[in-house]
Amino acid sequence: MEQKRLIELRKKMNKKRPSFRRVESWRYVRVKDSWRKARGIDSRTRIKSKSGVKSPSVGYRGPKKIRGLHPSGYEEVRVATIDELETLNNKKHAIKISTTLGVKKRIHLIDYAQKRGFKVLNIGISQGEM
């Protein structure tokens, strides 16, 4: 119950969280959009002036108990073989199948995981193929 409440809280926080854009990325094509810390001596962003771009800080973090969890509430684990499923708990972990796995082995792994009650986050093939 507590976990569901925290996940909902994180959703609300994510809506209010600004998209942290690199300074001047909207101005020059050569400057990519991904965040880089502002380091100029007169930078409004570095000074954290009201007119500057919002920069990431501790206050924007999500709740500690659910940090790093999938929105469904499960812990994501990447899996490539059936042996890796043996150590996991289906109540706690959701699996993501490795993208390097071919269709034949992927189908076999998905069947095995679903029989054991795991949630598969990226099935990656249609139900017709299964």
C-alpha cells in the first residue's frame, strides 16, 4: 500500500519536474540538448538566478524507497538465460529480456518466465508469433 502511494507521488513529482536542458542548446545546433553543468563565470544558470535555466539538484529526486523501481512497482532485471531466472523472485522482480537474444530462444524464455509467474516488460514479439 505504501509503495503504491509513493509511486503515485513520484508520478506527480515527475509532472512538475522541468526538463533540464543544456544552456544555449536552443540557440545553437552544435550544442546538444542533454544536460551539462554550466561552468561560465557569468552564467545565470550556475549562479541559480531566476532568469537562468533550472538545473538538477537534490530537491527534484523521487522518494528513496522506490527509487530505481519500474512504474509497475517491480525491480527491473535484465535476463538472457533461463539459469538467471532461478535466483529471482517473481513477487519482487520483473524481467527484461536481453535484446541480443534471437526469436527462438526468446519465445522459450518468455514461456518459462510466464509459467513461473514473472512479469515480462519487453516481450518484443506479437502474440501471433508466440
